Amino acid sequence: QVQLVESGGGLVQAGGSLRLSCAASGRIVSINSMGWYRQSPGKQRELVATITSGGATNLADSVKGRFTISRDNAKNTMYLQMNSLKPEDTAVYYCNADVRSLNGHIYNYWGQGTQVTVSS
């Protein structure tokens, strides 16, 4: 089994910054793509950013220039640096990862989510 644990969420004023972390643990051979998603009340979960094992990144247009995604493969950890936060960034942020297990298969996992609240 694999666990993804997010941390770093909280309450911040508009214009402020937060850094989210997602640590993967368990029976991991390797981690392929990882990503951050978010969901606010009454809305569908949406993609925020993804990063491949080689470091190629993709960010939603709404966060380009403000958010940065990165990962430390040695630590099986992914980060999301969020700057110039806006009230519309308020959401529960979820970590997602494609993990190659001991049996050679790739499974998709989600974290439990961390709340980010941006006050105006």
C-alpha cells in the first residue's frame, strides 16, 4: 500500500504565500507523474499542476506565474510553492501520484487533502 500525505495548508491573506508538500510512502518502486489538484465548494476538482519524474511541468493557466511545482525524487516528495495568492485560490488541495509497485503495475493514488484559505 502507498500513502500520500499533504501538509502546509492554512490561512493566509491575499498576496501571501504558502508551500504545500506531498510525501509518498509505502511499497514504492518508483513514482511517475505527480500532480496537485484542488476543489472548492460546489465546484469540480480541477488540475493545478503536474510534474513528471524527469521534472517536466505543466500548470493551469490560472496559476501560471504565481505557483511553482517541484519534486525531490530521492525523498518521494512533491512541493507546490504558491505566491501572490488570491481568494479564488481557496480550496482543498489534493496530491496525486502514479506509483509503480513491487508487482510492476502502476497504480494511481490520492492524498487526503489540505485546506488552503485565502482571505481578502
